[in-house]
Amino acid sequence: MLNNYFPQVPDRITFEGKDSKNPLAFKYYDKNRRVGNKTMAEHLRFSVAYWHSFMGTGADLFGAPSFKRTWHSFKSPLDRAKATMEAAFEFFQKLGVEYYCFHDRDIAPEGETFAESCKNLERLVDHAKTLQAETGVKVLWGTANLFSNPIYAQGAATNPNAHVMAYAAAQVKHAIDATHELGGENYVFWGGREGYETLLNTDMKQEQEQLARFLHMAVEYKRTSGFTGQFLLEPKPAEPTKHQYDFDASTALYFLKQYDLIDHFKLNIEANHATLAGHSFEHELAVASAAGKLGSVDANRGDTLLGWDTDQFPTDLYSTTMAMLIILRQNGLGSGGLNFDAKLRRSSVDPLDLFYAHIGGMDAFARGLLIAQKILDDRVLADFVAERYASYRSGIGRDIMSGAVGLNEIEQWLLQNGEPIPQSGRQEMLENLLNSYIQ
Ligand code: XLS
Ligand code: NI
Ligand code: NI
């Protein structure tokens, strides 16, 4: 049992129920409790984001690091990486999450050369393998950091310089290998620098073709290397680049379809990316799910008053309920999960805050799950929605949808049947109904 970095925390955070006042206990997340046909753990598949929680320093654009982490205190980069990994696994184990997600450069330091970076990654992958075996914690997804290194300032796959694109491709090859080696269930592509700053210097069509080629090469490499995890594309409209090509779920789906990649990918939807794109979290989940492409979720939230990716921990029950309704309706996330791509506020300097943040996020989704399951069991929305579209199941509606009639026949039908009678969408009544379930 690892116990070096969070000695004030017991071996395992336990479920104590909603009346508990213990901040280090779950009030709703009871991992073995059955909800519908699965346990809470099976429904929710929680994952910790290595970058925010273990590499994060509290630094922001205006100020130096505010967190003092003992695991960052080692001089040599490799020792620091090992200590960080041990702290991370102690945390996963004590929190009782089964998954984590990582970028190659989170778990291993970048070297002087590409070859040295690859060696560092291999070493840390070995260490992770040992810790995974000891704790039973698994990889939800791995990814490559194609945005921090200054060589990626003008893009990775979409860089105007083929040499840089080649660098990124080779880096992805190693990141897929690392994910494969660690038994990762998915692999994510997030194009933070895949976009443009100004059209004055940009050939947009060329860049999109480069991105498509890049992803095709990854698909081909996946096939030949025997990695069977699901590939996921994570949309985000902007930040760090002004305009990013995978703007939102619709844009990403169109891109995948346009370049014949659609069969090889699903989407990883992040709440705060949805709101940055001017959508709600549930809108993006619904778009992905309707296309049969909702693969995984980055669970976080933004701030309605701030227009950037604040990556806060999710606490809003309306949002978690709406998300779980969509996830339950599609019968779960398959190999995906709920990854807390969320970070502590700069002022939350205590390592204990990492526990409070994750416990709160897990409880918020556990409550969302319970509420959503009850709404589904009671069929209150399902029956209303079915009734709202009932006119398409018979008569002219059925004939329209089956293709039995065209504009000529419809015109004849309309002339005989007169004007339509408006029917209420009952939005306020349904909002009241939702409120009666949120408790
Ligand atoms: C950044 C993204 C990033 C991806 C992984 O906004 O959310 O963290 O999830 O590269
Ligand atoms: Ni993000
Ligand atoms: Ni993300």
C-alpha cells in the first residue's frame, strides 16, 4: 500500500451516505450499488487526469506556481517523474478510481532530443506497468502532447513545415505504443494547435488534408501494431489556437466523414469545450450520441462569467443529470469513461484539495446517475417525447417518413386537411418536473 504523499488520508475513501459530514467520504458514490443493470462504478468509469492533478502547479498567466508538491521537489527530471507517478498511484488507490488518463509528456520528461524523449517515456511506462499491477488501476486513454513544445507553435499535424509534422507523427507512434503497452482502452487526439491564427498565411484546405493524412497514418499504425483501443477525437473551438479545426462535435463528425475516417473514430466530449463553442454540455453529448459516436467524456465545467477553459470540477446537478440521461439512453460509454479533465483553483494549494475536488465531482455524477435513472424508470420524459412526435407514426407523417409521398401528394393532402392546430411544447411544465427529481 502506497502511503508517502497523502499520509493524512485513510487507505480508502469510503461511502458514508448523504448525511455524513466527513469531507473525506462519498455521500452518493457507492461503487458497488446497483443502478439499473450495472453498478455505479460500471456506469461511471471515473478517471483522473494526470496532467492537471499531478503536473499542475497552480501557475497562471499572471503568476508563478502556487502549489508546493513534495513529488515535484526532486532535482533530476527522471526522479521527479517517478515520484510524481508514485504520488499519482497513491492518490488513485486511496480515492478508489479505476482509471487514469495521461499525455506522454505528463508521465515522462522531454529529453534534449526526440530519441532521448522516447527513452524517458519507455522508462516511465515500465514504472507505470509495475504500479498498475500493484494497484489494479488501468489506463482509460493515453495521448500525445502536441502543443507544449515550441516546435508546435504553428501546429503539429497541420504545421506548414513537413519536418515538424513528421516529428509529431513519430511522437504519436510512441504515444500509441505507450498506451498499448499499458493496456489503454482508448487513445485520444486533441488538436490544440491544429488550427490557424490568421488566414493571411494559411492554406486551410492543405492543413485539413494534412490532419486527415496524419489520422489515416495513425489508423494504419494502429492496425499493424495490434493496438485495439478506441480512437477518440476531442473537439474544442479555440484555445490555444484562435480557430481550431475540430471546433465542435458537428464539425468534427463532418471532418471525419469527409476524409473517410468516420469508421475509425468516436468523440471525446468535454463540458467546458462545449460551452466555449457556444453550446451546452448536453447539446454536444446529444450530437455525438445521435451519430452513434459518443465514446468518452472529459468531465469538468467552465464559468459562465469567464470565456476560457477554466477546467473546474463538475458540481452542477442539472448538468450531470442531463449528461447521465444521454449516456444511459445510449446504454453507457462502452470503453470510454468520465475523465476529470479538471484542475484545482490556484488558491487551493493543499494536496488534500485534490481529494475534495474529485470526491465532489464523483458525487455530483453519482447523483446525476441516480436522478437520470429514476427519470428513465418513470418514463416521464420518454412518454412525453414519444407523444410529441406521434403524428409521424401514422397517416401523412408515416407516409412522409417512409417516402411514400412527395411534394405533389402532400399538397393534395394539405388542401383536404386544412390548417394545423398548434400544440404546446410544455417546456415550463417539464422544467418543473425535472426540478421535482433533482433532490
Ligand atoms: C485541453 C484538452 C486536453 C485534452 C487532452 O483543453 O482538454 O486536456 O483532453 O490533450
Ligand atoms: Ni480542455
Ligand atoms: Ni480534455
